[in-house]
Amino acid sequence: GEEKVRNLDKLLEEAIDEGLNVLGKSGKQMLFFHLEKSYSLTKHEITKKPEVFETAIHQIFGAGAPVLEKLIVESVYSKLGLTYHEKKKYTFSDYLKGIVMI
């Protein structure tokens, strides 16, 4: 029920945070600041609005965005004890929505 959803959101937030560790602490803080300022997206809303996050990181990182997305998705799967299999034409949003359905 409600608690399971809250726990999943918290887990997804942690996994996204870990996936972004590749940016370093200051890089990650700058990204969150930019997301909030330019896209009105807080760190806690990423799981609720994955499409906005996806658009933002593609605009910010360009060709590097898919690498970041993959790191985040792998982190999410790992935290949930799931095996990550890359799916052709699957977007970051598709992966997150798929996880929320589980």
C-alpha cells in the first residue's frame, strides 16, 4: 500500500543519487540546482516526473546523457535485487515506470 510506495520512492531516490555519483559531489549538487532552477524539478520529484528529468539531462549532457541514464537504471535494479537487461528503444522513463509496476 502507501508504505510500499513510500519505500520504493526512497529507494529510487537513493539509487538515482548513487547513479549520479559519477559527476562527483559538486557536479551532482550543480545538477540538482540546475534541475530545480531551470526545470522546476526537485531531487525528490525525479521518480514522479522521469520524463522531465530525462529531457533535462539530455539538454544538459547531450551525448553523455545515455551513459548517466544507464548508470542510474543499473543502480536502481541493483538496489531492488533485480537483474538489469538492456532493452532496445527503452528510455530512462520506460525503465523507471517498469520498476514502479513491480
